[in-house]
Amino acid sequence: MRAVLVRSPGGPEALELAEVPDPEPGPGEVLLDVVAAGVNRADLMQREGRYPPPPGASGVLGLEVSGTVAALGEGVEDSTELRVGDAACALLAGGGYAERVVAPAGQVMPVPAGLDLVDAAALPEVAATVWSTVFMSAGLRPGEVLLVHGGASGVGTMAVQLARQAGAVVAVTAGSERKLRACADLGASVLVDYSRQDFVEEVRAATGGRGADVVLDVVGGPYLERNLQVLATGGRLVQVGMQGGRRGELDLGLMTSKRLSLLGATLRARPVDGPDGKAAICASVVEHVWPLVAEGTVRPVVSERVAVPRGTSAAAADAVRRAHADLEAGAHVGKVLLVWERSVA
């Protein structure tokens, strides 16, 4: 099969296409013929050598895919409803930039009814991230205010939609009028251009001085102090990224006086099993999020579908590199996908 490899860390030029052995499903695993793979910031960091895969995970990039079930490992048929030929999508610890991938059965999910198989690759990472943090951990409730930093990102566009469906008021930050309009179209009602506005002032003004009940942040250190300032009493800060840096100053007095909670979360390194493992998160996503996707009230927002031509030519490698460069440029709204063009048998 073809797979995308990084032989030495670097920019998009470090990505190469090569022929590698097909994976085989072990006990409790599912083999998927991959149709499309989501491109995530974690992939860019791994390419640069700043985010190695967890022990035992594939060194091939890619944390989410869609495709069809090709084979079931020992014990899978008896424990799930998955069958060979089913359309499915999967949350991965690695290995998604390939024509075939194995995944734990608990992280393989059916494609929501009516959703295009390619676009289903845009769902696993963002749906699992938002559902596990904003809802399972932070417990966002109807009538509360959610502030989403990077509202036009893949995670952001999913958070806006799910929060609106839950009856919350949604505020977002983004860096352009185009991105803010896209967030408004998805249901955000408080729009902050971080390049010229202060989100603390804007959110407080929009909420009568109260602030946000939950903040979903991907920036990290530079935003920590202001995130605490914008939170209402009893508010919850959910940290899912550190694009701006790992360290910030924490005002414990502010945190205790407002009874704030700081919740850190990551998906990739979580165990598969356990009450907060990836299998439990995926099961909850299928139960609560997939019906909304099937009825069309929530949808994956796809900015770009990059076709990877057949073979391992320079053109095929260039397509993958372009997908990474486009994500790095930051002009996208929603997700960037890699779509495999198959060789003729």
C-alpha cells in the first residue's frame, strides 16, 4: 500500500510517499481501506519532530480516516456490529495517511446516515475532541455561554454547532471578517476579531458583564490570564491546544475567588479502554452527535479536499505537501482532507 512517511523532521517538503507493507488486524482490531484522511495541526507538529506518536502507535501521520471495513481481527465480530464492507470512520493514534490502516474496534464508528464517505473523514477528531471536553468534562448546559478560540478551525466549527444545538450561546474569536461570517452562519452570536478587539471586553459586554461559562482554548500560555478574566463565576477553562506556547501565569487568587476549573485534555495518548478512554468517547459520540449529523443540524465543515494522485510520483507527494502548507497558512475554514485516488486493478 501507499503511505506518507517523514524520514527526517522538517517542513512540508519532508513528506514522502512510499510503498509499505499492508497492516494486518490483530485481536480486537479492524482493518480499513482508507478513502480519505483528515489533516490536523498535530500532524504538522509530528512532521516537525515536535509531537512523536505514543508508544506502540504507527509512525505514519494521520489521526482520523474514513473508508470501508476490509477485515476484522479476532473477537471483533462477536463484540460489535461491524461487518466487512461497512462504511466507517475511525479515530486513530497514528497511521491515517495510508491506503489501509488498523484501528481498535472501539474507535471505529459507522458513518452517519446520509453523509458522504469522504467528508466523514472530517468528523472523528473534532467530534471526539469537542464532545469529550465541552460536554463530558466541562458539562456545558443550555443557556450557558461558550467561548471558542479559533472558531473557524475544524474543532471550532464543530464546537459552535454542537453548543448551539445544546441551547448554549456561542462566542468565537477569529482573525478575519470572512472567518467570523462563517462562524455566524454556523450559529455563533458573539463575534470577536482577535486582531483588533479584546475578547475579554467583547464577551463581557455581550453578556452584561457576566462573561463565559466555558472557554475552549487552543492557544495556550498567552491567553491563560485573559481566559480566567473572561470566565464567569463557576466557569470552566478547557485547554485542548498550545499553539501559542505551553506556559502562562496563573492567578490563583482569581481562580479561587471565582471558583474556576481548569481542565486539560488530549485524545491521542488516552488509553482505548476505561471510563474516559477513547472507546467510551467514541461510543458517546455515536450516541449523541451522530443523530444530529444524520438529521443535518450538525455537519463537518470541509474547506479543501486534496486529491492524492495514483502511484508514488512527485505529483502525489506534492499533493500531500500542499495540504500541509494550506493548513499552515491558516486561511481555511473547517477541515482539510486528503483523498486517495486508487490504482486501477
